[in-house]
Amino acid sequence: MHAHNILEISQAAIKAAVKQRSPTPALVMSESLMSIHRKSQPVRPMVTFVLGGPGAGKGTQCAKIVETFGFIHLSAGDLLRAERKSGSAQGAMIDEYIKEGKIVPVEVTIKLLLQAIEKEGAETGKKHFLVDGFPRNTNNLAGWQKTVGDKLFLGGVLMYVVQEEVLQERLLARGQTSGRTDDNIESIKKRFVTFKNESMPVIDYYKCLEMVYEMDGARPIDEVWADTKAAINAMVSKYDAEK
């Protein structure tokens, strides 16, 4: 079976798997077929998705992963903001989406991510990447599968959980010094709603595949880091076993 047929099966199974909150036969079959297909491919870079509500501490934990494990940290948000400031037509479009607290079209985000992975990989020779803040909805997920497919190894998903009240306090405090136009109360509330409605189904999907490493991000940083480090070690072990 060709790779593109496998991906079509996988995409069709996403919504069914999330709805049932358990692997469907089509989902299990697609993952098995993709695994067989991967065995004949060259060693691929490993990607770890990092998700959590706005202000959940993803950036802090990513910085510690980079320092300890030497991963390359790619923030979907940072890449979008950099493009937003570039003065391009694409940047102007991104600006409107961010101001409204909406998710930028998947084609734009994936293009920026893949360009960054290729550039950083070529310059450093490294094969471990953190993708922070992506995929944010099932459209992102389907777009990633269609565009990237099995070209990259997905180690897993780091998920940081923090109560909304705590996140709001963190973001308002950050907004006093960050200079980010989306760190204001109205944008923050919109981002909370977007995360619950759009991002949680993605997390549910990966939970079906037992690929989510969930951490309580409200605890002291060192305690969160202990769990994060254990999760990264588990992912790297899986990646090394594939080689």
C-alpha cells in the first residue's frame, strides 16, 4: 500500500478516534501500516509536540530540555510572530489572526515549521526537535499528517495542565513586560476558549495512541522538570530503538 493511501486512512480515523476516545480499527490499521512503511526509510529526525494552555510553562520546560538534552526548540508561536513582523503580506494576515485569538491556517504554520527544521538540522546536524504550540486543532493534525506523514518520527506529546485562573494571573503578569499585544485580558480569554474547543481534541487523539505525557504545570518548576525529563528519556529510548 502506498504511503499516501495510508495517510488518507489515518486522517479519516482522527475524528472517529477522538469522538470514541479509543482507537478505532481504522486508526490501529493505519498506525500499523505506517510503522511497517517507516522501517524501510532512512533515519528521520525526531519531533516532540509540546502543548498546554497559554502560560502553562511550556517555554520554561523547553529551555531546560534544550540545555540538558541538546534539542532544537521551535515555537510555532515565535515563528508566526517573526513572520508577522517581517512586513510581508503573509505577516499581515498572521497579525489579524493573532489579534483575534484565532488559529493561523495550518498551511502557513507547517510551512514555517518545516523550513525551520530543515534549516536548523542542516546547520547543527541535530535530529531532535521540540515543536512548541502545535498542532492546535484537528485541522492542524490532519495537515501535519498529509504534509509530513512519516517523514519525521513523532516521539510523543508533552502536555502541561494548569488551572485557568492560575494561567490568567501568569499571563497578565507577563504582559506587563513582554510587549505582546495578546497578553491582555480580552485576548487571554479568547485564547482559553480556543484552547478548550480546538486543542483538547488533538490531545484526546494522541491519548488514544498512548503518546501523551501529562504534567501538572502548577507545581514548582523543578518538580515539573523531573516529570518532563523522564518523558523525554522515554521518547528518546523509543527513537533510538527504531534506528
